[in-house]
Amino acid sequence: MGVDERDSFFYKDVLPFAAMVMVEIMVVGGNTLYKSATANGTVNSYVFTFYIFLIGFIFILPSTFILHRRTSVPPMKFSIVVKIFCLSGLMYLSQLFGYIGLKYSSPTLSSIMSNLSPAFTFILAFFFRMEKIHIQSYTSQAKIIGTIVSISGAIIATLYSGPSLLSSSIGLNWIIGGILLASQYFLLAFALVAQAKIMLVYPVDVMVVFVFGLSGLLVAGLAGLVLAGDLNAWKLKADAILVTILYMGFSSGFLSVVIQIWILRLKGPVYAAMFKPLTIVIALIMGVLFLGDSLYLGSVMGGIIITIGFYGVVWGKAKEECPLPTQITAPLLQPHDALEQGPCID
């Protein structure tokens, strides 16, 4: 193997693999850090969510304009701005449900539920007529069966504890957390479908990112001011909460997005999707080592079942014909969950 071949292999295979593993570690690491930092229940979820939006916006905004500095930007209609503002509200609720769900459950359950994204997206895309089902087609059958299997696994992971492998049995908080986390990824899927609709009308990512970030800050700020109540909740101290905000704002709100956009362009969305179930394993290890989390047979079974369904949906979509070039195939704002589209696999 020559020098050029080695460099090409490193750039196209080794580096993307390492980058995707790092992304999943960063995501789970942020959830683990949040769970640890909020163990005493002193953080306000509304304020915390606003600061995450703020940090991510501060980092990603200049980078986005630098990457697109030579792109001519057509004017955006007011109706598009309103739609993006509504989309920001959905994303805000999704984030909020995720943080509150983490308080009640664990990063492991959050990672398990994150694999529901392709199933939820498939259901919503079909409902909004962006996805067609042909019962006689094996690809449609794979997506339908995968969706049913994924949702069944989520129900098992949430409602069934089974024998405790490391600690005591689960309680009502775990069930509440599971419902909130499932709601998080349902809202995320809804936002992705809505985003795809917006991009069909206005396919200019630089302006969508700008308006989305700005409207997201407005939504999070207004919700925080109305719902947080105590103004002292907005004060930040040099403690674990501040570290968590800075880490999650930079890693999840900026770095992981940049890496995944690069992976999508280099390897395609199906490649990025294949790493999602890895979060379950990472979360199990981090939860047990750093949080002393319980490990239940129901969680293990549910995680395995959801993973099987996850790959069923992704495989079914990947086997379909490649979409036309004019179609919007990969949602921009959350590329790691854009699992509805993929390159043809022979």
C-alpha cells in the first residue's frame, strides 16, 4: 500500500470511524455529567436548557457563516421564519423533556430511547405523505417490522424491570423518565420531518441555521423567564453545573454537529446511523462506573430489541432506490438522527 493509499484509507475509513465513536462518547458523556451534576436537584431545567442553546449558538454561528461566506443568500419569506420559529419550539420541548427525563431515569435509558428516532421519523414521514409504503416490498416490510419491534423494545425497557443485575428494582420515577425520554425523541422526529418540509421550500442551510439558532434562543429565553420563577436560578457558579453547561453546549451543540455534517458528506447518513446503538453500551459502562446506576434485565432486553428494530428500519431505507437529487434527503440541524435517507446499498 502506497503513501497516497494509506492517507486515503486513513481519511476515508479510520478517521470517520474514530470520529463517530468520539461523537457517541461525547453525547453519553454529557448525559452522564448532567446526571451527576444534578444529583442534588438544584438545577432549573428551563434555565439549563437556555444556556445550552446559548453556548451552542455562540460556537456554531460564526463557524456556519465562515463555511458559507461565499454563498449567495436569497431573501427568506416571513412564513418560513414563522415555521422555523415553531420548529425551534419543538426542539426546545424535545431538549427539555430529555433533561427532565434524565433526572428521573438514567443516561442508559436515554441512550436506549434515542434509537427510537428512525421508527418515529418513519411513522411521521408516512403520516405527512413524505414516505410511501408498498406492502409487497421487502424494504417497506423491513421498516414496518423494525418500527414495531423498536416500539416494543421501548415499552419493555420502560415498564419491565425484571431481575436486578446490579441493584434494586425500578420505581415510578423510572417509568416517568422513560415516557419523557420517548416523548423527547418523538418530538425530535416530528421536528426533523417539519425541517425537511422547510428545506424543500427554502434549501439554504446557512439562513436556516441562523434563524433556527436565533429563534431557539428566544423560545428558550422566554420560557425560562416565565417558568423558572426565581431569578436566582439564572446565576451561574463555578461548580459542576457550569462545567456541564460549557461541555454540553460545546460538544453536543457544536462539535458533534460539525463532525456529523462532515461524516454525512463523506460517508452518508446510513454510515452515521450505524453507530447510534453504540450509545447503549457506552451509557451502560459510564452509568455503572461513574453513577453507580442499576442494571436491569428489562433494560438489557429492551435495548437489544430496540437495536434490532433500529437496524431493520435503517436497512429497509438503505435498500430503497436513491432519491432524486432535488429531494431533501438529510435534515440539517440534527444530522445524527437523520436516518430516513441513505445511499443505495447493493
